[in-house]
Amino acid sequence: MITDHVDDLYTQLKKVPDLTKLLGNDGENIYPIYKEEAMFLSQVGGQKHLIDISIGYIEGDTIKVTSGPLMGIEGLIRKIDRHKRIAFIEVSLLGQSRIVQIALEIIKKI
């Protein structure tokens, strides 16, 4: 739900304890998602709101993503774990810089 009436939303969410715990700290705080963050989440999550695996390769010291949600935002990748097929990207979420893990399959290294 998107709203400018956070106090009303908070009152309604207090009636649903489990959901409130997901959105805040035991119901104490609810954090807004900023417009840029919502755009990023829409880009990587797509219409299904699921983050698919990205496919790419390594050329020298550069990661090239050929398909998936990481395509075009390779600059956000801070490190990869090729064995676990995970890219660690740095993004702004809830107003803070965070490291997030997204699936990335490296198919070759040249």
C-alpha cells in the first residue's frame, strides 16, 4: 500500500502483529520506501515482484551481465561468489546503503 497517511496506516497495521514486525522493529517504526528505491525494486523484481537469476561472464576484471535483472546495473556489483552463484550489490534501501545478494550465474571467464 502506498500512502501519505503513515499514522493511519500504522494504526491499521498494529492490528496485524506479524505484518507489522516485517515492516518495522516490533511495530515501533515503519520506514518509507523512497521513489528511487521503488524504481530499483520494480526494475529487479519485474511485474511478478520476483528477482530472477542473472546470467553473465567475466572478461578480465569486468563482469558482463547478458540477461536478467542485473543487466545494465553491473556497476552496483561489489563482489561475487561464483560457487554459490551470488552477486553482492550495493543499493540504497530504506534510506541507507546496504549490501544485497542477487543470484548471478557466471557461465565463463575470458
